[in-house]
Amino acid sequence: MESTPAIAALGALAQATRLDTFRLLVKHEPDGMAAGDIARRLDVPQNTMSAHLAILARAGLVRSERHSRSIIYRADLDALRELMLFLVKDCCAGSLELCAPLVAELTPYC
């Protein structure tokens, strides 16, 4: 990942509703969620949620697909992985003993 897409992704996540939305979608992988369900769960008006989802999609963090009358949104886990790797790629100048605590904390969640 290059700096420009990383900045776009981080910028999209730098707002409370979008961050909550992305985290909710990550929790609901691999099934995803309908836009209306996301809006209800986060208590956000549907038109506002649509705008937030569009920003996350432009940043490459979410994907959508139509299922009948609903649009199902899913977190793009590959994009999340790329962003996380971009942020920690040069962690501690490659010193394993300094990165070990970070890896240990992430391991139970993967």
C-alpha cells in the first residue's frame, strides 16, 4: 500500500460514525449487513448512513452488493490487512523483541 490510499483510508476512519460502522462490519464478516440494519444498529438516519458508507467505499474499506431490494455492505478485510501492514511494516526497525508484544496482542483476535 502506498501513502495516498493509506491516507484516504485513515481519513475515512477519522470520524466516529464511520469508525463505528467499519468496526461493526468487521464483526459481521463474512455475511455483511444491510445498510438499513447498520443505520438502525448505530442509531443513524439512513440517508446519513448512506453518505458514510459511500465515503468508506471510496476509501476502499467496504464493498457492497445488491441482494434483491437490499444492499449488503461488507468490510474489505484485504484492505484492512494492507492498511495494518502499512502502519507496522517498519515497526521497531525489524527488531523482533520489540514487535513481539504487538504480535502477541493481535494473535487472539485473528
